Amino acid sequence: MRGDRSSLAREAAEDQAILALGFLAEEPKRLASFLTATGLRADTVRQAAQQPGFLRGVLEHILSDEGLLIAFAQHAGIDPAEVARAAAALGGGREGDLP
């Protein structure tokens, strides 16, 4: 049962990260900031998305900027703390930062 729950949490976290990537891509400045922070180019994002850790990196990028985090959470209709939980479910280390 626990394995099912953790795989469901991971799947939900991956869905949230994909939504976050779409959110970044909707706005050229947000996308440019993500590309600069990650060292990716627009033409390499699709390839990079196949790598382990990419989706966690998207969420970590969102978490690195409070304004971006708030904007994404409002866009997604979620509590900002959910982003940190999703990153943790994907192997991120921010869950301990949650209240």
C-alpha cells in the first residue's frame, strides 16, 4: 500500500512539474530566466526533459524565486507549500523547509 501511495505522490509531483514547465514557457521572461539558470537552450529543453532530475529542477527553479512561486501557485490554484512537497517527492530537499 505504501508503495502505491508513494508512486501516486510521485506521479502527482511529475504532473505538477509539467504544469510548472508550461507556466514558465508561457512567458518569455520566465522561460529565459529558467534557461539561464539551468544553462539550457530552448532547442535542448526537450532532450533535457528526458533526463532524471529535470522535473525536480523545474520545481526547484520555481522555489528559488518567491515571486515566481506565488505566481505559479496562483496559476495552478494550489498552496505554494505544495510545490515544495512535489519537489521533495521527486527527490528535492526542501520538504524540511515546510511548516
